[in-house]
Amino acid sequence: MEPLDRSTIWPYDEHGEPGRFYYSRYDSPTVAEAEARLGQLDGGHALLFPSGSGATTALVLALLHPGDTIALAEGAYYGTGVTFQALAKWGLRYVEFDQTGTPPEGVQLLWLEAPSNPFLTMPDLEAAAAHAAPVVVDSTAATPVYLRPLEHHADFVLHSATKYLAGHDDALLGAVVCRETAAADELRTFRSRTGISAAADPAWLLLRGLKTLEVRVRRQTATATALAEHLRRHAKVQTVRYPGLGGLISFDLADGEAARRVETSTRLIVNATSLGGVTSVMESRHRWEGDRVPTGLLRLSAGLEDADALWRDLAAALEQA
Ligand code: PLP
């Protein structure tokens, strides 16, 4: 493994001049190594942040001005809208739009999600590229294994690296991958000045996670594909959303009570939030998102357990629906 360097300072050279690394808020070797690896995977310049939400905050504050409006994919990660709302008192506005169609005019940034969490729609990247505003694609759930948004003319890729990239539910981390060097330099300067810098330990866990990213995500995709097929044939399941890539599925039961009974009845699948880890997790999203999602919607993130064992567990729980 690459070394884990937890230093916050490095000595100046024999002439008293700082080298590349001198204070870790600006740049540090383990973070830089993880950024280089992720940059290769996404085909751009990667910068790490303490969380996905920290990456979102840094990117919009660095790019936009008071009074600017973001067009946010409707049905995208609930917390992204919450972050934008928290920035409203500094003059940030956002409107939601259907990312499978043409984005609205008169906005200064497009924010897409591939696939959206938990509705699992894929964005129309061509329609976004034809728009005048810069394009951000939150590609947390697709990962570079299935999508490299910069190759589709996106300007920035955003990742909650907490999910598939690190992959083991033990690191909180975010990333922005920039297409242009100048934009990456600006964001790096903003990051140093505002102190939204990632630490060495989660960066090292990201380096380790990236070594198995492809094999994990392909296996999670195979498992999710099998689970989605079973769910589509199940009498108690109304709607199944699965885009055909990645490990994330959402499906609807009759109501909130049925969803609560099922999520608390599994033994192998853990009733917990988040996604993208080696452990399968499932939860009702209504508890967090309210009426934005159907009361009976369950979100399931397939892990690396045996697919048949997962279906047996889920099928037994669905008896309680
Ligand atoms: N983007 C997506 C699609 C997410 O699912 C999440 C977290 O659930 C985030 C961003 C925010 O990431 P973090 O929890 O690392 O701040």
C-alpha cells in the first residue's frame, strides 16, 4: 500500500524554501496520491473534500455569486437540496427540473445526478451539454466504472466517496473532478482558503477502496440486477426502479407501515442509511425525505453478500408487507 502520511507539516528545504508539501491544509502526500488515482479514473483533475456535502458546498461557493440560480435534478439526493437551502441566506437560489429532458434557461449552473438517488433516473447529458451553464454531474451511484461524465462534456464530476469509491462504510469523504486545469486550480485555492480540506486517513482508505472498485461495483450490479428481477415478479411490490447499472434499487410497497415492517424484518440486509458499501443496507426514505417520496418506498443498496442469500432474506421479510 501507499504510505499513510498523517503529518500536518513538512520541513522547508536547506535554503528555507517550502517544497510542494509544507502544511496539510494546502496539499498533503496521501491526499494528493488519492486525488491522482481518482483523477485517472474520471479523466480529470480530482480534489478531495471532507465529505460529499463538503464538496458540494465548496464547489457552489467557489463557482457562483449571490443571486445565481442552480437547476437541480428533481429526485436527486435529498441532502443536496438541503445544502443549497442552507446557503440561501447568502443569495444562492435553486430550481428543480426533470433531468431526463431539456434544462431551464436563465440558470448559472446545472446539477445532474447519475443515476438520481432514490428515483434512479439517468440525466440527458447531451441536452445539458447544449446549455450555456457549466454542468456538474453527481456520479456517486454510477461511479467511473459505468460513467465518465467529463467525456460527455460535463465540467465537474461530484462524488460522495463515502459510498462506492471508498466502499466499506468506514470513510467520510467527497470529491470534485474538474475537466479544466484552471478550474481545478481555482477550486484548490478556494479549498485552502476556506479550509474545506480532506484528511490523510480517509484519503488512504479511498486509495485502498479504489483498488477493488471495479470488481465490487460489477458484482453489486449483478446482484442488484437479480434482486430487481425477483422484486418485479413479487405480488407485494408495486414499482421497481433500477437503471441497469450499479448496486442501488428502489421499490414501493403499499404504504409506510408495510415498508417499516419489511425494513425491520431482514436479517442479512442491515436496516441502515447510506449506500455503496460491501454490506447490503435498506431503508425507508420517507423517514428522511417526507412527502418528496412515496411512503412505501424502500431503497436497497446491494453489497457483496451471496445474491441468493440476499433474495431469501428479502423474500422472507416481504412476507411481513
Ligand atoms: N451525493 C449523493 C448521490 C449521495 O447519496 C450523498 C450521500 O448520501 C451525497 C452526495 C453526500 O455525501 P456525504 O454523505 O459524503 O456528505
